[in-house]
Amino acid sequence: MKLPRRKFLHLAAAAAALPVVSRIASAQAYPSRPVRVIVPFGTAGVTDIIARLIGQWVSDRLGQQFVIENRPGAGGNIGTEVAVRAPADGYTLVVVGAPNAINATLYDKLSFDFIRDIAPVAPIVRFANVLDVNLSVPAKTVPEFIAYAKLNPGKINMASVGVGAPSHVSGELFKMMAGVNMVHVPYRSAGAALTDLISGQVQVYFGSTASSIEHIKAGKIRPLGVTTAARSEALPDVPTIAEFVPGYEASGWLGVGAPRSTPGEIIDKLNAEINAALADPNLQARLADLGGTVVKGSPADFGKLIAEETEKWAKVIRAANIKPE
């Protein structure tokens, strides 16, 4: 039977629209079962706490549990690889951050490519590190500390929470830009690094705001500058390092990623829900308590941040010849 031309065109247009309708329906139905959120670090750390805050908020909004699964190891690489290998259906997500951008260059034999294999979903938060010094260091400002370090090349011990950790590369970037020579001393945890900073075993530590702030308030260590481009709301009286070393910026950050090829409609839906969560004053207050500043944006915005951070730390790692432990 030959169809009239008008009816044929109508049916053809309807058929062409089916994939679009199907994708929209799929996004509207998502999620229809619990969603796994991989945290590539252990429990009770800042990454884990923030993942649980966001996960609970989105669970309440979408009516399905966003289940946190901790997969620590290899500086975040183990958990990230689990996400990379998962089906790209929106039911596996991963919390990503500055360690991923660093590891992309630090490890030259990874079985995945972070930028290629993880689709950006949404940024969440940025964290300042703090240039903290032992109270015996005769410097009250960043310029005074630079002058002191130049008078004592190779005699100042700089703590970190491990080779290639944000606390390490923040310090290496400072060394490069300020023209100072300090000895890197890696620790296994922020608690151990801070204990030795307070006792004077090490003299400087680019610690996270969250781990440092109570010791700062107690007067056990001296903050000289924060590493972010803007001052930290948690430490408003502490200047930025960039006020004295123009162009210096180093920060921790976290966001949500998904396996490559996860449907764009699902990513957009998750992005909208996460941004809605970040607009909640109660959640903003919780993040501020952890020393973080909310970062909202589109998947494209987050992808740009990831690319820029990966390129920046690649230059530092190569220049300082940093090798993984």
C-alpha cells in the first residue's frame, strides 16, 4: 500500500524523533535503582564526608539511595579505575579531585587516562591549603619566610602527606616561584605531619585548612598565607600567598565524575541536582565548616577545571622531577 505523501512525512518525522524521546524518557526514569558512588579514599576523611553529604541530599531528591563505596589505595588510582571499568549507565559515579589531576602525570603507567576515561559531571568544592610554620621559625609574613629560607638553603624541612600529594606539590610550586630550597619530608597522614610540625621536627607544612585550622586557632602553629587566589572564609585574616608571590595558586578541589560514554541526559540531570544541593544554605554551611568554598558549574566548566589543573601540575611534577613512592 502506498502511503499519501503527507502521512509518510509525518511517520518519518515521528520515527526520527524516537531516539530523542527514548533518551529523554530514560533520563526522566533515572535512577530506578541505587547508585554506587565510589570514594577513592578511606572513611572519615574530608572526601568521604563530602561524598556522604552530597549523596544523602541527592538520594532524598531523587528517591534512590546513592551508596558510598570506599575504595582507597594508590593515591586514589584504585577507586578511579573501578569507576573507569564500570558500565557507563549512570549507576556508578566517582568522586574526583586534585589527586587525579596530579596522578595523571605522576604515574606514567596507569591503565587508564583520567581525562579521556572519566566524564565530568559537576564540581563541588575548593579547599585552600595553608602555609603553616613552626612557632620557632622567625617569620611572621610570607616575604619574611622567603628571606629566611634563602638564608638557609636546604636547612628547612617541608612536610607533606606523601609524595605527589596536594600538600607536596603546593610546596614544590612555592619553591619554584619563590626561588627557595627546602627539603621534602613525606608523612603517611596529616596528623603525623602536624604533630612533627608542632614539635619542630619539620618547620613548614602546606596543610589543608580542615586539618590545620584547630591547631592554628589554638596557637600551636603560625599561618603565613593561604594557597588559593582569594582569601579563605575560614581564615579571613590570613593573606594569600599570591599577594606576595604573584600568580601563585594551589588548591584542593572535589567533584563528581562518571565513566566515559555515560549518557549526556543523565549527566545533565545529576549536574542539576548537585548544583541544587550546593545552593542549599545548610549544605553550604557544612562545607564551610570543613574549610571549603562551594564551586558550582556545568559539566563543561568542570571539564575545563580538570584540564587546567592537570596541565598545571604536570609542569610542576616534571620540573621538580617528582617520582611516585
